[in-house]
Amino acid sequence: PLSKLSDVGTTIFSQMTQLAQEHEAINLSQGFPDFMPDSALLDHVHYFITKGFNQYAPMGGMLGLKEEIARKIEDSHKAVYHPDSEITVTAGGTQAIFTAIAALVKKDDEVIIFEPAYDCYEPIVELFGGIIKRFEMRAPDYEIDWNAVKGLVTDKTRMIIINNPNNPAGRILNENDLQALINIVKGTSILILSDEVYENIVFDGKTHLSISKYPELKERSLMVASFGKLFHVTGWKTGYCAAPKNLMDEFRKVHQFNVFSVNTPMQLALAEYMKNPEHYLHLNSFFQEKRDFLRQGLSGTSFELLDCEGTYFQAVRYSRISDQNDLDFAKELTANHKVATVPFSSFYKNRLNEHVIRLCFAKKQETLERALEHLSKL
Ligand code: GLN
């Protein structure tokens, strides 16, 4: 057969954004801010471009940026990564995830994922001959039954992929979850790929528990983060991976032949901007205000709000409004009510349909107000 990924079509994010454009609907589907990043960050880019920093960056990234990343991780999680040998700047979170899987998952290796799962994990694993084992988290709480997860582990388990905070469910892992994970991997050679791109968007005074905080996990983990989420620049496609040297060496073997290196002036600008931690530490309250505004507005409607502990996504159940499946419902909402969202079944292999859709609230106040006007008519 021609296709290596015969089950894969166009991502739901591209589909829904396109549908939003066709119907001139408010786009709360694909996760990206509709407001400007800080002009100070943009000024840094201008400075470095005009100063002549326009050629290849070193393969692993600009040292100044890797040093800022190492400092951020140490300040936040008390974990030490060597800037030069244990951090690689990537063209976004997805490229880091792709590269980690490409470098470390071999044919017939088993990889455990948690659904609802961000859509790229499974196809990438499949591309490299790996086999997915899934644990389905269910509405409304999306709890993890760690005994069931333990039951998925075999001597072929190569990797566990976690996504904390979870996109799309907005759930964060707590201390018990992390301890359960530690118990599962103890004494095994299982690797962990930890997608933490929403690490700085956690609400209600709760703490993001990074994999890097736990030495028993850190030694076997690749942690992935994203500047797109951190500084409202998803289109810059910049992020990074941090991992112990033995894992990072393998990661870079692939990275050098995939992107080789990442956009130089953007890296320099990000390094400069990161020097002030306030630039990312304020994100929790910045997005909590938006979350609360959206929740407040929806609380008077027939939509049922699910918990949102982190990320910039709010999950809502619409079973009081319609018994349509979530894809049809999301399409109808876009066409007839002019609000585009993402159906949760896209994040489940067997398209588990619990009548839940995802709304992105990384939007201007005015956008959220207009969306609420439409949604309150349902
Ligand atoms: N991470 C974004 C989301 O969840 C989508 C990014 C993409 O479209 N690839 O909406």
C-alpha cells in the first residue's frame, strides 16, 4: 500500500479552523491566541534581525536561550539540566514530540497513552512501527485508574506518554498520580515522554507537577515545552525538549537530520525576553480571568461546564441541548451558531462520544463576549 498512515486524515484543528473561516464563525477551535504578543518581545526580534543574526543557529539551539531554559526549569522545579548537552530548542512542541518518538521507539515497541490524547501521539508512534496501548479517561472527571494502567505494562512497553496539563480535558496530574507513575516504572527501562506545553497555565493556586521534579522520573524522561503557549506566539513554532544526556544524545541524532536547527533571531529574542520571569509567571492569572469569564457566561446556558484546572481549553457537555454526536454537533454549532469548537471524540481512537466539546479561551475579551452571545441562544 502507498500510505504509511492509512487511518489518518487532516487534523481536526485544521478542519475546524477551515470550517470557521467558511462560515465566518468565531474560532474557539484550534488553540491559539487572537491577540498580540508583548511588543517588547517583537522589538527584540527586530533588533536581532537588523543586527545581522540571520544565519543557522547551532544544532541544539542558541546557548543563551538554553541557559534561560535551564534556569527556568531549575527555578520552577528544582531540577538541573545542563544547558548545552541536555536541552534542545525545537520547531515547536510537536516537532519535539515527533523527534523523541522517532529517536526512541522501535518496531513493535509498546507505547502507553492516555485518552483524550493530543492527536499527534498515535500517528507518530505508528509511523515508527510502535504499538499503542491506551487508557481511556472518561467524562466528567477524567480520572486515571493507575491499576488499569499497570495492567497495560508488558515487557515490550518502551514508553509512556503523559500530557500534563492535559489538552483537551484541562486536567492536571496530582501528587498521587505522579507517585503511581513512579511505582509503575520503578525497576523497568520504560521511558517517559512528558508533554508539558501548558505548564505555565494552571489555575486556582494549584501547582504544575513537572516530571523533572521527581528524580526517579527525570532520569528516564524527555520533557517537552512550547514558547508558543508561553508567550502567545504559536506561529513562531518554537519550543524545546529537556532530557538527561543519554536520552538527549539520541534525540539530537534525529533532530540534526530533521530540522537541523531552529530560527536564529527568534531564539535570541526569546532568550532576552525570558530574563524576566514575570513574563511567564503572570500567565496563570492572565488566563484564569479569561477562563472565569467564559465559565461565568456559560453558567447561565444549557451547556454543562466540566472542571478546568489548566490549559486554555474549557470542556463542556451539551447533552441537555442535543443528542447528536459531537462532530456533527460541532459542525452545526459552527454553521448555524457561528462558534467553532473541537469535538472530544477526535481525541479518542474509538471516537468515544460523551457529548463533550472543547472551547479555546485564549481570546480577546471581545471575542469571548461575542461567542457567549451566540452560545447563550442555544
Ligand atoms: N495545540 C493546538 C490545539 O490543541 C493545535 C495545534 C495544531 O493545530 N497543530 O488546538
